[in-house]
Amino acid sequence: MATTARTYGEACGIPRALDRIGERWALMIVRELVLGPKRFTDLRTGLPNASPNVLSQRLRELEQTGVVRKRKLPPPAASTVYELTKWGAELDHVLMALGRWGARAPLAPSEDSMSFDAHILSFQTLFDSSLAEGVETTLELRFGDDVFHARVHERTLDIGRGAPARADAIVESDVGTLLAISHGRRDLDEAVRLEEVRIAGDEAAVERFLGLFTLPAPAAEAA
């Protein structure tokens, strides 16, 4: 079985996992692939601080350990994309739990940024199921050319690429504005008035949806 060059040499599941995804940038690549396949150039866009050589090396290692696979798209695209294997896709829940834990760390410097996919996944990370009792709704979220579905059902949230078959409302905005509203840093009515958010359909459903997210208390204050 292929492993990364360095290994903890233990049978415990934790070091065995870290042998495969513990190298710098490995989990960040997984994060960028959670919402679907990407070309190498797309991964470079999402991870601008990773050098091309390091990114290529990590992708090779993730392929060797069965977390990522490479696939050639049929014509006319004929592009090579990277995607998570079925086993690799199971890291979704691990990443969400890690993201919720990390969200309690001291605030990042204001100059720190997040990739587009990281913004989308933060909806999943900060979703508060305790607020979703009785909420059943499906929205279509449009961020420029990127279209997502967001479905709240039985106190769970499913968000992913692609339009839903049916939506209670269609929301057009930029992801940063919607996140700011969900965090309580912006007002939905004001954003609509300024045309930073455009809603077609059930506005109340959109307001309920954006009220289902909570920022965890910083660890120092939550002890």
C-alpha cells in the first residue's frame, strides 16, 4: 500500500489517517474538491499560496493513497480534472467538524482570505441544527455563473453545486454578502434595498434560511 514519504509507523487509525492527509496543503486540496471535480488551474485559483510544485506533489500523494483520482473529461471539454474518490469523499464530515472546531480559534488577521469554495462550505460548517426545527425549504443560490442548491430538511443542510429541481426562492448575490447576513453583520432588508441581494420567490424562506447559522464562541470565552 502506498503511503506518503513520512509515516508515524503506528496501527492507530489517527496516525494512519495523518500518513495520508497530514502533509501541508493535503486537507486544503480535499476541501477544494468537496463540492466537485476541478482542473489543476482551478485548484491553483482556490489555493494561491500553494506553489505549483507543492500542489502537484500533494495531488500525486493523494492519488497514491486513494483519496483523489484523476479523470479525463470527454470532448469537447477534454480537460483533466481531479476529484475525490468515494473513500476520500467521506472526509466531508471530518472537514466540517474540523472547521467548526477551528472557527472557535482567535480571529484571523483581517488580511487573511478564503477561497470561493471555502465560503460555500462555511454555510455547512456553521449550520445550527437546533435552529432548524420545523424548517423545510429549498433555495437556488446564484453567485455569478456559479449555481448551488441549498436544502434544509429534517434539521440537516445539504448544499452543493447545481440548481435544485424545485426551489422556494432564487437568490442572486455574492457569497460574501450572504455570509455576512447569516453572521448577523449585515441586514437582509438593507442588502435587498441596495440590490446587493436579489430574491425571486418566497422572501420569508430566504430570511429563515439565513437565520440558521451561528458563529461559535471563541475558545477562550467558551471554557
